[in-house]
Amino acid sequence: MSFLPQPTLKVLERIKFGVLSPDEIRKMSRVQIITAETYDEDGMPIQGGVMDPRLGVIEPGRRCPVCGNTMHGCPGHFGHIELAKPVIHIGYVKQIYDLLRGTCWKCSRILLSEDQIRDYLSLMERLDRLFPNLKPRLIEHIRQKTAKVQECPHCGAKQKKIKLDKPTNFYEKDKGVRKLSPDEIRARLTHIPDDDVRLFGIDPKEARPEWFVLTVIPVPPAQVRPSIMLETGVRSEDDLTHKLVDIIRANNRLKESMDAAAPPIVIDDLWELLQYHVTTYINNEVPGIPPARHRTGRALKTLAQRLKGKEGRFRGNLSGKRVDFSARTVISPDPNISINEVGVPEEMAKLLTVPMRVTPWNIEEARKYVMNGPYKWPGANYIIRPDGRRTDLRFFKDRKALASSLTPGYIVERHLIDGDIVLFNRQPSLHRMSIMAHKVRVLPGKTFRLNLLVCPPYNADFDGDEMNLHVVQTEEARAEALELMLVQEHILSPRYGGPIIGGLQDYISGAYLLTTKSTLLTEEEVMDLLSVTDYKGELPEPAITKPVKMWTGKQLVSLFLPPNFNLRAKTSVNAGRLKCEDEDCFNDTYLVIKKGKLLTGVLDKKSIGAQQPESFYHWIVKEYGVDYARFLTDNMFRMFIRYIEKHGFTMSLDDVEIPPEAEERIREILREAEKDVAQLIEAYRKGELEPLPGMTPEETLETKIMERLSRARDQAGEVAAEYLDIFNNALIMARTGARGNILNLTQMSAALGQQSVRGERINRGYRGRPLPHFKPGDLMPAARGFVYSSFRTGLSPVELFFHAAGGREGLVDTAVRTSQSGYMQRRLINALMDIRVEYDGKATLPDGTVVQFSYGEDQVDPARSDHGKPVNVDRIIERVIGHEL
Amino acid sequence: MSPKKFDVREHKLVPKHERVPLPEATEILKELGLDPTQLPQIRASDPVVKAIGAKPGELVRIIRESETAGKTVVYRIVVVG
């Protein structure tokens, strides 16, 4: 509950939509609009014009001639326009069409026998009661059935075919084709009896079919279409006003022509013009007619456009609004704050406030804030007295007196201070981890600061990303945010039972470097590393005592492990030449932790990485809780980056350089492949190439060439990897999983390999060749986008072109994919958002309709599962007896 | 098509469907705390429903293999259509 008085709540039982009848429109109208003129020479609105003062006052100081209120109190009043001839309402064309087809042209009865009418009415009544969601199906059935009837069961008249020429013209086809005028359509609709109307799924009390043809149109109040004054003093009218003027002008001309008994062709033309204006007034994006345009050529924004789409009334102003107590700015990293914290610029902290109820226990604190005022942090911006009166501290001189006048019951809107709970969000908000609660740290600077480890859940980086912050205003909301939304509560993701928060990039390289066998640390270094953590306690026995005391990195890591933690696991670096199958591992690539001591193996992506289920970090979170997990990220992980900072870590050209003999071997491999490709092409030319099942000879050739070339690239990569020093920094990153992979490295040092567009070798461009540098029909690797050079040696101009072509496809793909998946996401959310899990495990809609009888059929919370499995027996055994069976 | 009449129930992708007799159906609904309108629906024109001969208003039990829970039992109410 907020501190402010709450309005009484009423429960909406149901909502019903209907169509305004001409009588209703006239009844609610205060003035008939008859002239297209808006203002006279003095700039005063003309009586009976679209800016008639009786439509509502919008100028300050004036009083409404209808209700007597000023602009703040006058709700606005409707007017109306009497149309000289009826026109079709564009929104009801479909209904009119169905009604015309389903009823007799002569007697206006529905094209069903009396018996059928009775049966369907009673069925409809029962469906209404029992399965309301099935009613549309019955209505659709009746619609299809009646449209097919040839002869009226009531008067026996032979039925004519009705044709709809979109958007608003109806024709009757008998022998010839005859246009039905809105007059005639309206007459037919008027004669349909109420019961027959019901069978079309229309409630005649709320919407008689003849109301779908307009004879009167309502003129909305001035507040709905305010005119704006430009700096030049020129008045600029709203699009709706422009459109209303068009309608009146067309209407008056039509009326005059009718009164003057003009020839029917003239009248029909004017009638059609009126129809056009009324149609575009309602919806200016109707297919088949040109949109009405402003003088500048911009399409007018009329009624339907105000409601529709992303920026329309519903999605833009009702489902989503701009809110108070929120802030947005660029984000930047800060590895020294907790994952639960967010750095907020002081400037922002002085604008964002938290309501603080004054009590005897916090009155001194509250006085301090008031005394500091709005411009000194930590201060306060407003004071709300118990009677609800607000004092703005910006305009209050004697703050000292005000502070001493504070008594319990006052509310002080104080600045954001360290420890306040806020919600932090990065769009697109694709999963629940996109909005998490953080604790405020007010910091200098102009950016939001966040710990690097929370980048994966937000999918954030620091290339200019901005994020939003919302200050939670009530005690209940704060409690909920703290208990349910705090970052540490989201370390385990429901997306794939595993941690989404975990080490990345330098954290992984750092952990690896710290825990490798070769790392020995002096006392000074140990002290330095531990000083970035909260570790308090004795140093362990040094691993080496003479000539100086030295500790291993594994010993430091062990300081942070729970004393009863056991684990045996493979590491990321456990691959290739350093492969080990069990704990007797001379390469130090098999992780063994017993009784909280890291014995062998290194920490890398497979153990501390983000999004790595069933890993060291996952077991820690599951078995020791999120608080302990946060302790690790805020201490042990900080030690990793402190170590890599001291150690120094960079990548240079030398890291991808290979000796000349290796380059020669690679060239030889590529030459070999080229020769094989030439042979394949030769075989194909002679027609000796055996086609693969389901493929043409050309496809077979392409497949075989691609296969041969990719093998060559792999071989080249292997050669390059052989010559690279395993302890060069680029390779360390690839091996530990910190960044990049072996393929990236081979592309840098050996050869880029085949470039592709649409999964094929590059073959588009000129006739039979991608570029004029080649002969038409040349199928050799070089002419089809194979890049022999490496990034280190550099690409030839032609190679660069091929690489750019492949790269561009990748960019286009990502752009297309994000928009498509975004729309899919929106539709899924709209379909699934109301589903909830009941206390008995059923997944239901709010009205109790069952979606699943048992949530997920096993009632398992995926966030608490092990990569989707409810229990992991092997891990339980390992925990209990210290090793696997 | 084979000369033999095809029975959907024999298809390997079609789980077991069975009609639930009325007394048992009321029992089940009571246990689930549901009224018939809250149940998921299956059309009378559904091939399996036709095959087992269930009529609108009847309860159908579906027993199927579940990826997460091994075997699972769900219910549908037959509706006109």
C-alpha cells in the first residue's frame, strides 16, 4: 500500500461492445455541425463549425457554454453531422457483406427454415451458457450455410449473388450486375428481424445491422483533436479536424446538388466522394483506396491510426506507459562492486527519490536529509505532511525550521542512497533475468556501473549499451524485489538448469593462469591477491618453504571452497595433446577437489564459466546456496582478475605466427587439395563423376569439392596448431574457452578457407563467374571464394571481396533473425502470459481452464533441475562418498 | 491406401485414448476440482474420438509417454464439432 489515500476499487464484471445508433449519436450531440468554416476573420470559432465552442473549451480562462466549466473541468461534448445520404461504415463492411448474403433480398429473412432458426437459436443459447468459446464456430457455420442457399425458405424468392468490390462497393449479380446503393443496403438491413440478426452473432439490442450504414456521424470533442499554435502564431489543426472539414464540405455539396435536382451522375460522384472522406476519417490505411494526405504530402493520422500498432493507444499508451522514478544511461563495467550492486551516478541519485515515513527511530536521519535539501546528496526533494500536502524543498527557504518541524507521520521523499533496492533492466527483456533487483551504490561519473559477471543474463556489453533503472516505491515492493528479484537469486537460470551468471573472458583466463601447476606465488603476491577479497584468516602452509616461502594458486582457490566439497570433472583444456581420462593426469587437466582442497586440475570455462550446467560452479550454487555463490563471485572471482592484471595478458601478431616450414607444409596441403579438386572437375567434365543419391552431377561435384576443401582447411589448421606454443596467450584463451576457438586461430595463422553465401561456394556476380578476374565456368577453388591467405599474411583484393561477401550474409542473417524472433516472442508472450501454476500443480488460465494437468508433467522447476534432469544420481553419490562409483 | 481400413489408434504417434464411464468421470472431476467447462476440449470429429466412439459431453482419458515424467494421464472433454 502506498502512503497516499487509495481510490475505491470496483471489480469489472464484464465489458460489452456495441454500435452507436443514429438516435444515440443525436442524443449525445450538443451541436449539429453544418459549416465547413472554422474561424471568422477575428480568429473566433464559427457557430456550427468544427471548432464550435460548444464542443468543449480548450483555451485557458474561458468557460464552456454547455457545462460552465473551465478547461480543466470541461470533459468536452460531442457534436454531430447529418449526412445528406447514408454511407457504409468501413469497419463493418465484412458484417454487411455476410448479412446481405445470408438474408433474402425480397423479404429480408435469414436464409434458413423456421425449424432451423428455432434449433440454432436454442443451440446458441445453450452454448452461451456452457461453452461460450464455441459460439464463434456456430456463427461461422451459420454464415457459411446461409451464403450457399439458392432460394428463400420464407418467400421462395430466387437468391441473387452479392459481390463485394473492396473496399465499400456492393453489387448484385442476377442476369446483369447492379450496384447496390448504401440507401438500398440500409433498407434491406433494417428489415431483418431481431431473431435472425442474432443468428449472425450480433446482439440486436446493442447493434442493429442498419446502424452499420451511417446516416449521422458523431463529431468528437475539441479535447480529442486540439489545435496547436506554432511560434509564428499560425494555428495548426489536428488531422481529425481536417478530415471532419472534408466530410462537411463533401456533404454540403452533395446536399446542394440534391436540392438543385442535379443529374444522377453528378450526385453519384459526390456521394462517392463523401463515402471516401468518411472511410478515410475512420481508417486511412484501407487497402484499395489512396490515403488522404496533408498538404505536405504526409498521410493523415485518423481514428484507426490512433489506436493501431506499436505506438497506438493500446500498445503505446495503455499496455505500456512512461513511468516516474526511472532513469536511463550508458552502462560501464566495475569489477570491484558486488554482482548484487549497481553503480548510480550521484546526479541521478539526487533526482530519484524513495518515500521515507518518519518514525521516532529515523527522525534524526530524516531531518538530516531535509536539511541537506534537494541539491546536496544525500538530501530530500519533497516533504509530504500527514494531511497529504506536499512541500517542494526547491522553493522552501528555511529548511532548518522545516526539519525541526518534522514529526512522526510525515513522509520525506529522500534521495537514493547506498543500499536502496532498485530494479535494473536491459532491453530486449527476453527472459526474467532481463529485470533484476540491485542494491544501489552511489558513485561519481555519469554511467551506470555493473559487475561484469551480470553481463550474460542481461546480454549486455559496454559498446554503448544503455540500461533502465526503476526505484521501487513501497515497502512490499522492496521486500519482493529483494527476496525474489535480487541478482543472486537468478544465478541459476530456468532456461537450462544451470548457472547463467559465471566467469567469462578474463575471469576464465585468470582462473586458468592462477591455478596452473607452474604458478608459484611469493608471500607478497599472496597478500596482494587476498587483499582484493574479504578473506580473513591464516595463510595456509606454503607449498615450498625454501629458499623462499611459495604458495600455489590452487592453495589460494582452496581457501574459498567449502570444507566438505568434493568434485572430479574434466576441464576445457582437457583436449588434444593434453587429454586425460582420469585423475592420474600429468597434464593437470583433470579437476579433482577433495574436502574443499583443489588437488589437481585447473579452473577454466568448464568449471567456472557462465552458462555451463553441471559444472564446479553449478554444484556450488546448488549445494551451498546462492549466498555462498555470491560470496565466490565477489571474492574468488575478483582474485582471478587481480591475478591476470598482475600477470599481464595480451595477444600479439607473434601469437599467430608459425615457422616457415609450417607455412610450407600448409601450402603443400592446399596444393594437394587443389590437385584433387582439379581431378574432380576433370572427372565431372568427362561425365565420369558418379552422382551421389538424389543429386545432379553438378551438385555432386560441388559437394565433393566443398568436402575436400574443408578437409584441407582442417589439416592446415592442425599443422598450425602443432607449431603454436600452447602457452601463447591466444591459444590459452582458445583452450580455456575464455574467448575464440581453435578455428579462429587457424584462420589467423594458416588459411581462411572457403567463403560461402547461402551455404554454397560463392558463384554469384557475373555470368558463370563471381568476378571478372576469372574465366567463365572456372570451378577451381580460387575462382569460387576459397581464401588461401591467413589473416596474418593478409588477403589479396579478390580474397577480400569474397570474405566481405560471406561476412555480409552473416550480418543480414542476424538482422533478419532478430526481427523475426522478436515478433514470435511477442506472440508467444501474449498467448502464454496468463498461465499460472496452481497450488495443486495444475497449470491453468485465470478462469481455471486447464492447460496442463500437472506442470511440465513432472512438476519440476527447471531452474532447480540439473540441465533439465530432476535428479543427478552420479553427483549425489560423488557428494556422499567423495568419488564416483 | 491399403485395402485394410486404417485405424488411427494403431499409429505409433497416437497415444492411448479411452472413454471414461460417467460415474468414474464425476469422480475424477471431483478429485481434480474442476467443472467440465474448465477441461481441455477434443472435437467429436477428431479421428481418435470417432474410433473409440465417444460422444459429446463424454470424458476421454489419454495415456501417453512423457519426455519428463515417463507416463502421464490427461483428460479431454468431447465437444461438438
